Amino acid sequence: MPYFIFLLFWWVINCQTAAQNIYDEYGEHKYGYTPVRKGQFWGVLDSTNRLVAACQYKNAQVVTFGCDITGLLLDGDYCFIGKDSLRCYHQLYGYENGYARASKNGLQGYVDKAGVEVVPCEYLIPNSFEHKYTFIMKQNGKRGIMTLNPPRIVIPVEYNSISYNEQNTNSKLSNTFYLRKGNEMGIVDTNNKVIIPVEYKNIKNWGNSMLVVSKDSTYNIQKIGVCDAEHHFLLPISDYVVDEKLYNYTNDCCLLLKKGDKYGVFNWQLKVIVPFEYDMVYYLSNRKIIVKKNDKMGLVDMEGKQLLACVYDDLYYLDVEKKILSVKKDGYYGVLD
């Protein structure tokens, strides 16, 4: 029996010695791992002499990535030691709240303490977040939105453009994203809940909680409707349109539209203040609207009251603050206050 124990002890010692003789050089043992060189290349052993990184690297170091995370620096790549394989990244930035930004093949993502990608390294991500949310982009130009704590994509990366509607305490549309996909627009909230489906040619804010939307458009004609922040239509998309003449059809106090071949104006209460009987309408300023009929211009106010009859060839403000108008009639110019 003692002889058998001696043979077993001798076998273990010789096996360890043989294992040690496999490698030409041993590096500094740190955190339970040891770099080893075989020929010209380095690898890494764990505490059980298991080769966790094959001898194929010019440089191998045992390092920490912060948060007491032990990893390897292999030919400049930051590698996490998995059960059966390594997870390597070209760059690893500082950990914050258990997550770090990582890059691979020129693209960025986020990893957890085990090096698992919680946001795949498939995106172009800004170095800093100006708000809680940030825009990310694929190489094909498609855009999405991600947030931190924890890192996650909240708006899929599939849109041509995205704009963030900042907080406005008077608006039901605060903290929303305006999306464009192809030639269509929509609105979602910060949890990607659909507010306005992506099916409109254009969307404009009007007031604090109303939207002017267009649909079924041709090159120079857009059918117009007005809805609220719950997508309930207050003015259905039906009879009213804008054309190339109405390039600025919304402003702070009214909505200029066309019905049939005539133009008119709605106020914020969607009450018609200028009837649809004019050849053209323009918002002047100071809550005044120019109306045109039979090539002659006149002026109405926001209550629809006629201030000037349609008898002028041209009219415009000489001085907006002093409300001084220049008018032209029968080839002669005059001034009105």
C-alpha cells in the first residue's frame, strides 16, 4: 500500500512537470491566470492549467476591466473569459452601473460584466449622451434610439430620420419621437408606443396638442387633416388640401387650406374665419390675412372681419411694428395705417 501511494505521488509530480515543460516561458501569474509562451506566441492558462487562450498571440496580459472583472489583453483586444470561449472587443470603455461601451470592427455596442452584448456592436453611437436618449445609426444610414441604465434600444434602428420633441409641460406630445420611414411619418413615445402611425406624408405641430397631417399626396397636392395627440381626427382628411402655392400653410394662429378650387382659413378652434371663396390667401402678420379675388387683394383679420376690400393690385407692410401698409391700385402706390 505505501508503495502504491508513492507511485501515485510520483505520477502526479511527473504529469505536472511534463505540463510545465510544454511551454517555453511563463509570465506573471495574476488573478488566477498565467500567460505562457510556446515558440513565438503567447497564450493564457487558468489555475487548473486549462488553456483559456490558445498560444497564437504576440502579446498576452492578464488585466482587470474595472468592477473587479478579470480579463485578458490579447494583441490589443479586450477579451472576457467565458466557459468555453473568449469574447473579444477592439476597444472597451469604462464601466458605469455594470455596463461598458465596447467596439468591434469599427462599430459600437454595450456589454455587461461578463462581456455579453446587451446592445450588439452593430451601431455608430455618440461618445456622450446629451439627454436620456441618444440617436444611434447603422452603416446603411438607418437610425434608432437607445437609452442607458440599462443600455437598451427603445426605438428600432430602421428609420430614415428621427427627431425628438423636447419636454413641454403644456403639450401632450412632450417627450415623443417623430419618425420618418421612406416617404411616411409617424410619432411614438419613449417606449415605442405608437401615437400616430407611420403612414402620413407629413406631420406638423399646431398649437400645444394638435397635429396637421397629410396623406394620399401627389407631387404638389397634399390632402390635409387635423388630429389630436390621441389620433382622434378633429378635421378629417377629406376635402381640404394644400398645393405648391400654400408652402407656409400653418402658423401660430391659423390654418390656410384649399377646398375645390378656392382658398380659405381656419382658426385654432377649427372654425372657418375666411370662407372658401377666394383665389388665394396669405398670412401677412399681426394676425392679418391677405385675400385675393379676381386678381385683386384685400385684408381680413382673425375674426374674419373685412378690413380692406379686394380692390388692390398689391399690398404689404412697410413697417410691421407700426402697422403701416403699402398698397397699389390702378398703377399708383399709397400708404395706409
